[in-house]
Amino acid sequence: MELITHSVRNPSRLKLMISMIVLGFISLGNVIRHVQEKEASWDLYASAALFLCCLAAFIQSLILSFQKPTGLRLHEDTLLLNGTSIRAKEIQAIMKMGTFSTTVGIKPHGRRIVPLRMCFRFAGDELNGIADLAAWAERNRVKLVDQAFQRWI
């Protein structure tokens, strides 16, 4: 069997970035209000910690969004994604969601949520990529489902 390679990117995290910006501004407003009132309480520290967590999640999402595309290689009974080899018998299902920019997640056996390192979207020709992935899944008896899925941040 020939080796099939596709260029893949990290999925878009636009909703996460927008929600972190809104939540960060709300918590920053609370921090500013407590500082202006010269009131040091646990509310101040909790708001500051929440702001820092939102800032960290936003920066991480921004960095991952601008990473260069990596490769997805489909071998006979394994696939290689971001340097990780995944055997077909370790995969419970391959899930895809979205209409215009399809996000694909590989759900391993025993997991309820798709790991972030196993989520991607095709950077090049999406239709051929999904068709090749579907053919690979059919050959290896892996379910390919069109359903929304959860992933870690």
C-alpha cells in the first residue's frame, strides 16, 4: 500500500479566544475596582488569578492557531499525526464536525473526550483528505462518524 500524506493544522479556537477575552476583561475590571477602593480581600486575589488564567489560555490558543501545518500520514494499519503513531485498533472512532472548516478528532478507546493532540483540520485539500481518511477507516474497520465532540482546551 502506498503512503498517503496530508497537511494538517490545529483546529480554530476562535470561540475560546473570544470567551477568554470577555471573561478576562470582566475579571480585570473587578481587580481595578478592588485596587481603587484600596480593598485587599480574597475577591481581589481570586479576580487576579482568574484574569491570569484567562490570559494564559488566550495566549496558548493564539500560539497554537499560528503554528505551521504538520503532516498526517496514513499507513496500512497506523496513522502518524504530529509525530505520534496511532494504530487502528487503538481508535474507538474518528469524529468530524463542522461544515465549512471541518475539524477531525480521533477518539481513542477508553476516553470520553478527544485529546487535543488528536484534533486537526486539513490545511490543503479538505475533500481529498476526508475521502482518504474515510477510505483508511473503512479498510481498518474504524468508525467514521459525523458528530460534534468535546476536546480539551
